[in-house]
Amino acid sequence: MADQERRIIEGGGTVCILKGCMTRAEKDEAFESIQLSRVKFILTNPETLRTPNILGLLSKVNIIHVVKGNPDRTNNNYSVVPAINKVETLLHILKDAKKPVIIFSLQPNKLRND
């Protein structure tokens, strides 16, 4: 995420990184920056999005776009797929997948290994 942060700053953007290893002071500063709209970009990862305090914070923010794309490692592709029927969408993605697929879920206990 540090490289994405650097690119955003070099492009004149303001950015906040949310990650699991942040201290309480770092989290408080990040949350304040987000709540006061001091940042245009929020960078995080799926694991951090699973935490209730991050989800609670982001649910109160007017997020215009969720950016998807390739990280620095070109063998990985992250994306968010909107779905009305999550099971059918997931089956469609898995059927057409040509490479291994990792799926992050907010409710991992509901996933099955079929």
C-alpha cells in the first residue's frame, strides 16, 4: 500500500491508509482525517475491512467510488463485484476463473468448500 500512497501523493492527492497494525493514536488520526474529509483516497485491505470499527467508520462516509485494479504484484487482481444474488454471482465467477481464486467474505463461516 505504501507504493499506492506514494503515487497518489505524487499526483497531488490526499490519502489515508487503514491497516491492522496501527496504534490507537494512528487510528484516531486516520479516522479524524476521514470524518473531516481531509483525504480523497482511503487505502486498505480486505482483512482490515472485516473489523467492525472500520466498517462503522466507512458506513458514515460518503464514498463515491470503490477503486479496483491490480496491485504492484501483477500476478494478483483485486476487484469488487456488485451482486444482487451473491451465490449465483460467485458460482459464475468460479466457473469462468482460469486461475486460482481467493474470495474474501465478511461472513467467512457461511462459506463452504464445495
